[in-house]
Amino acid sequence: MRRLSLVLACALVAGLGIALLVAGRHDSAATGGTGLSVVGAYVPQPASPDVAAAYFTVRNNGGTAARLTGVRTDASHEAMMHRSDAGGGMQMVDSVTVPAHGSVAFARGGLHVMITNPRRLRQGDSVRLTLTFSGAAPITVTAPVTSVDYAPPGSG
Amino acid sequence: MRSSGGRWRVCRLAAPILAVLMVAVVSVAGCGTSRPAGAAAIISDPATRSPYRGTVLQVPLKEPDVRLTDTGGHTFDLRARTKGKLTLLYFGYTHCPDVCPTTMADLAATLRQLPAAQQARIAVVFVTSDPARDTPGVIRQWLDSFNASFIGLTGPFPVIQTAAKSVGVPIVAPVTKGNDYQVTHGAEVLAFDPTDQLAHVVYTSGTTSADYAHDLPVLLSGGAS
């Protein structure tokens, strides 16, 4: 009897774990219905009260290239896509092409969304990001506000 | 809105300085870090064994002889105050959304991994390239997000620019264009040896925390000399 309840308890814990994993995945990825999806979105807790950055990966499982035309956020009225360059500069990016059966990473030191004058963001908060595409429905994801020094596994 | 015009101006300024730097580079250790496009001119020889994952300079750079103002509002003589410490120097600005906080965050994460005795022998120095907005107080608050021991310096822009230029870091005076405020930051972290106060190794903005964690103990052990 004790063994059975132990097995049951283990099953319950495992089931809960799977449910949480599934829920987590659901939260971090959103699909646009045209083979486009956004995964791994996060916003490091900003060190400056005046500016934050958002990072994510756009995947395109479809057979035609997609064009990301902008990103909106509930954290501020001002968000724009930028690319940092190796020479210490930064430039605005009007649109980003996501190749068919490919992906584009907005990642540290490269493409990023600059959020100007964000609301107060602290680790544990979340930020909604809405990515707009040319010829495809917008995709909204919820990005967790991470620690200031969070780096995704395997990232630069 | 940002225009590419500003960027090209930066590049023009950067070109001669970078060219000198690049020629001085003797080797780049294979480290699995993808090098940014701008660093493609680095003359690398994967066969050359380097103890570092950073970029080794054949002609070392002298730590800038400059007096600036620290976040307490006091004069800070860079060479005098950092002598005896492995000094990691970076030029950036606090309103920078991506590279500057990422660089500071990676250095902070790296230091946390090191024994306290090693941490105590390292000085991380952030010099603003945007002194008009980066007051000592603003810099202090920003650096405290990463590590309260990081040193923050400001001063007249021409003084900062000259110091940056002396170590091959091209920064230009912030430019206001309409609503846009354009600033540049340094592209690398320079590591000055505790003893000779020369940078034998520099780190580009793509350097990972793991790379720093690999190199800093080697630098502390005098591996560069």
C-alpha cells in the first residue's frame, strides 16, 4: 500500500512537471499560423531606467520568406529594431527578413529591440511583445524580465 | 531617427585606428566565439598557440595617462589608481540598450565565478562616452546594477575621446538629430596588466563570460608578460 502511494505520488509529481513544462513552452512561444513562431523572448532587467532591450528568435517553418516590420510592447510607446555593429555603433533597422525554413535571432550584441522610457521593469515582471509582419498576422509573446546579466544557454 | 550617415562617420574615423590595431594583432585563439564582421580584418593564425581566448596584440597598448572624475565626484588618476590591478577598461554609455550593459553584465558574471582573492586584484573601469547625460550619479546607479565595485569615470568629452583614441577606441561626440541622440561606444574591453600597465590582450563585444572566466586568471598570473 505504501509502495502504491509512493508510485502514485511520483506519477503526480511527474505529471505536474510535464504540465508545467508544457505551460512554460506555451508561454514562451507563439505561432502566427503561417509557419512563423517566436521563441525564447526575454528582457534583461534594465540597468538604466531610460532604456531596455528585448531579445527573441523568430522561426519560419513556412516555404516563403517572411518580413518582420516592427515590434510593439506594452512596456513603452517607443520600441524600435536596432542592430549593434562591431565598431561600436548602432543603427535602426526598418525590417528583418526571416528566410523560408530558417530563423533570425535577436540576440545580445546584434539585433535587438530598443525600448525607450520603459515602465519600471524588475526581474520577475513580464513584458508583452507584438511582432508585426508584412503579409502575415502579428504574433504576441510574453517575455519574462530576467536578471540584468541573464544570458541564454549557448548565447554569445 | 538614426541614419546610416552617423555610422559611416564613425567607420571613417575608426578605419585608420583599427587598421593600426589590426596589423598589430598577432593571433586569435580559437575559442568557438564567432567574431563580429568588423573584426574580420584581424590577422589570425589558428596554428599559433595563445593562452588567451581574447585577441593578443603584438604591439601592446599603454594604459591611458588620464585624470577623470569618479562616481563620488573625486579626481581619479587612472594609471596611479589602478596600478597593481588587472584593469579591464571599457568606454560606453548608460543609455546604450545592448552592447554596453551586456559587456558589463558578462564581466560581473565572470567576476562572481572567481575566488574573492582574484576578484580583489581586478579593477573594472567604465568610462562614459556620453558625459552630458552620464553624471557621476547616473553612472553609479547603472554600475550598481552589475557590480558595486565597478569604477565609473566621467569628464570633459575631449579628454575622454583622447584617452580612448590612445588605445585605439574611436568614440565621437554625441550627436542630436531631431529626436534622436546618437552615441558610440567602444568595441572592446582592454585588459591592462597589473605590473606593466600595458594591454596585451583585448576583448571584442562578442566575448562570452566563459571566455573571460578562462582568461582573467591567466592574466592575473602574469601570463601576458
